[in-house]
Amino acid sequence: MGHGDVSDTASNTTADALGETIERYRALVNAAHRALIGASPYGERVGAMLEAANRILLSKEAKRVRAIIPLVLAERGFCDADYAVRCGVLVELLHFASLIHDDVIDGATERRHEPAVNAVFGSPDAVLVGDHFICEAIDYALRMPRSTDVIAACVRAVKSLIHGIFVERRLEQENLGFDTYLRMAELKTGVLFELAFQLPLLGSSTADTAARVGRRFGVLFQIYDDWSDRDTDPGWVNAYTHLSRDEAAAHCTQAFDALAAEARDAGVYEVVAVVVRWLHRSGYFADAVLELAGGRNHTAGA
């Protein structure tokens, strides 16, 4: 199945064109997701659970940040457009499985303005639905080029993510400090951003460096989420429990400098710039990173 040519979405991602470009990327990924959905062979109840889960997966509330990164890489010539969409779908399937499991752990009642799977069908069945999406991801990866390498990267990411959740649960119970918080953010959030940058470059000399860029980006993304949730997150799982506003500003400045340097080394600086500009226009990084970092614009200039 062809997913369309990402290069057709215009390489000039100016402020005026950026929103339209990203929406085209999102439409490509959503179309590929819809193509995966079929009638469940496992009976009516399982079919109902998967239908409810797919409504959440395809919700308009889904930002698709991780899925869009490979398409931006393709636009910049790092990989084939069809392969980029497949990478985006794969990362999104793993991300969605983690959200279902997160909702079980947190006892959530809603996800993307839809009833959470665990709230409707109970936690045991929701865990199994999350497992189903992990299996969907593996099955999907089997049909991709370099499937062995792709699956190996996905397995490493999922294992790291699980470890990150263990660290998060310890943070909920005791103050282990900001270094432990950063480790949690790298493992729980950073690894899927790492995968989004790494998969399109598998086999290249810069794949490992690009993966590190993704992990750094994911930590900054997590810190933004913490800024938004600083009044509602439980205890030590939020960065702003550990840091004052000034300390957060200093950390974000240093983190952006390190991200920019590593992105240049990997040749993906412009890719990072496009994604940050998009998220900034969407409200992300506005107060938690760009403003906290003293208004310094790390996406502009050399």
C-alpha cells in the first residue's frame, strides 16, 4: 500500500505553511492506521473493546508528535516517504499501548475525551487490549524493510519504557531527586521519541546519534507536560516538585543547547527545528521551555 509522497507537502515549512504541512502528515498516518482496522476474529466482546480503543487511537485529540517526526525526516531526504509513514504508525501503536497501560495504572476514566478502556471494560481486559496493540506493532514491523532491526529497536524501547514506569512508581512514593526524575523521563517518554528519530535512519552512520537526539527531545517534551500538569500531578513525578522556576529555566536552556549540538552532529537540526516550531505554534514549549529558557530561540540561526 502506498501512503503518498511526503515531499508533496512542500519542503518550505514557513510559519504560514507549517500547520497545513503537519495536518497532511497527520492525515497520512491516520489513513494508514485506519487501513489496519478490520473486523475482530475474536468475538463480540473483544471486538467491542478494540473498537473503543481504536476510537481513542484515531481521536482528533491525538497530536501524533512521535508519528510525524519520521515524515519530517522523509521530507528532508533521510528516508523513503512510504517507509516514514510505516515508522510513524509503528511508533504510534507502541505509544498507544503504553497509554492504555498507563490508564490502568493511574485508574484513569478518560483518554482524549473518550471513556478510557479500563473505565468501560475493567482493568484486566484493558491490560490485554494494551498487549494486543503491542502485538499489532510487532506484526506490522514484520512487514517493514529491515524488519529484524526494526523489531529489535522496538523491543529495546518497550523494555526501557517499562523500566521507566517502575522508576515513576518509585518517584510517586518517595523523593529520589531530580536526577532520578530525569532518568524516568528518558526511559518513559524519551525512548519512543528516540525510536521516532532512529527508525527512519536505521543502517546509516547517524542512526545512533539521531536516537540520542530523540531521547533528549522527549525529556524536554516531558518537562513541558509537567509544566501543564504541575498542579495536578502526584508528588515527585513532576519536574516542578524538584525545581524552582529559575532552576527549570537553567535546565531547559542547557538541555536545548545540548539538543541543538547533537542534532547538528546527526544532521537533523532542521528536523528538530520544524517539530519545535510546530509544537510552539500549538502551545507546546511556549511557557515551559522557550519562555523558561529566557526566550532564547534555539530553532533559529546557525
